[in-house]
Amino acid sequence: MPFQPILPTWLALNGCNDTTASGMSNLRTGAPVNAGGLNLGDFFDLTEQEANSLSNTATGTLHAGRYRRVQVDSSATAGNVKTGTIGLMLSGGQPQLNLVTSWDKGIAGCHQVVFLNTVTPGNFCFVQELGVLNCLCGTSITKAAPATGDIINATTAGVVDDPTSQTATVNTLGIALDPPNPNTIIRVLATTLPSLQG
């Protein structure tokens, strides 16, 4: 029963860097407190208004889509787990939807998610897996004239690019809603990501 249509209202989705799945721990011991209705793997769909209201605007404004509670693998590259970068399912071992890692440690194209904020490897957070995504462009853009409506692919270090060839690949996230610019967060409409449950 991972679908969670009602969320605790005490948090901003893009402000979570929690040491426990529930987001709560014992003040004295730091031990996890499994209460409050938030669990690893909870996923939910938000309207634009709901996503906006659950945003830490200092980090960015979230948009309509599907969000999931995950743990970032402890071996993830910390510098690649930040606002707008792409995470992947961990390579090796049993595939798990609720354990994600940085782009460089994952299976290319496998359960691509977008990190909403900087997260310490090993901690818990929310990621976005469908809808209007906030994606960080790389330090350069491949296409000579990047534009709204272009295909957007995930690339090295989990940043996105507007490729010269506008043919979908395993790394395609969707369509640019803003013109891609180097080192900029743009909105991308997820068009090729599968709807996953688990």
C-alpha cells in the first residue's frame, strides 16, 4: 500500500534530507521513530497548486507530477545528488524502486528520477518521477540552437542536455518547456518515463 494521497503538512518536499524514512527520530538517541504516516516508497500525485504549496521556494518551486519517498544509496557521489540532477536505480543486486543513487553509480535510463534538493548519501528524501520536472542543465549544451520543445536527455553527472539528434534514447527524460541554457534549471515535461509502482 505505497500510494499515499495524504501527506503530513509539516514539510517542504524539496527541503528533506532526513536520517529516517519517517522524517522523525528520537531527540535523545537519534533512533528512527516510525510514526506520522510517512514511509519509504510512499508515492503520490500533486496538482500544480499542491506542488507549489509544498515547495521550499529558496530551493525552487515544484510543479505538478508524481513524487516518491526514497533513500539515497550511501555509495552515491554526493556532488551529483543536488537540486535538478538525475538519479537512477542502483546497479547490481536486487533492483529496488525506493533506493536510488547518483547518475554515475546507476543503471543508465533505469527508473530516472529528479532530485529536489541536496541530499546526503544514505539519507531519505523525496524525488520526482513524473510530471513537470526541474532539471539542471550541464555546463554546455550540445545543440547549437537549443529551444523549447526539444528532446532533453540525462547525461554525465546527472545533468541534462539538448542533443543535436532529436531522437529519443534510453536517457531521454522528455520535452523542454524552457529553452535549455548552461548551468540553469529548466522545466521538462516527462514524456518517456514509465509510471512505476512499488
